[in-house]
Amino acid sequence: MDIGNPTNIHPANKLDVGKRLALWALAKDYRQTEMVYTGPLYQGIKIVGEKIRITFQPSGSDLILQGQGDNGFEIAGVDGQFVPANTVVDGKDIIVMNAKIKAPTQVRYAFKNASAATLFNAAGLPASSFSSEE
């Protein structure tokens, strides 16, 4: 999502793609588990009043949210209508909210076609898109 091209499935930046695949292979196939090999992976949510706290699987580093404005996070209430969310990084969690949603039930990230990555870990690896919808 951060090094690809939204109009071409074949990324021009093959070097960084190869480096990321090598990290994954070293960690998973060669059991070199001391390295960070993946970006933040969605684990679950906890609804706290008018906010949702998103937790991620431990990846060894804090979360970094890049960019201003639309960051790809959306929140919905019982009607299932998603609206852009305001976000706050809280260590290894993300807190999302929107004043229009008083009773949030769901959250999603980078869930549109050609979404840009805005959530990374300290190793510079992007989070995958996700949805809490079941």
C-alpha cells in the first residue's frame, strides 16, 4: 500500500518489495524471530463510550500515523454507515472517534480501492487494511 502503484498491479519499486519478502522469509522460514518483519496487524477492538480502541498484535514497536487529514480510518454506528474517523495514537493502540457517532460499533482502515498507507510501525513497515465487521 505504500510502495505500490494504484493503477498497476506490478510495483516499479521491486527492491523494497524484495526486502520485505526477505524479512518475512527470514522470520518465518529461518526462525530469525528477533527482527521486526511485518507492519502492525489488527488484533481487535474495544468500545469505550463514544470511542473505539484498536489493538494490534505485538510487533516490537510503537505505531506511527503519518499524514494530515484523511488517514484511512473510518468508524460506523449501528446503522453501518462509515464516516472518517479522528484518530489518536496511544502507544501500541489507536483510538478512533467521530462526534457524529455516539454509539460506535465498527471500524475499518484503508478499506477503499487504492487506499494509501498511513499507519506504520517504527521499522517503517505499513499496517495491512482491516475491518472489524463480522
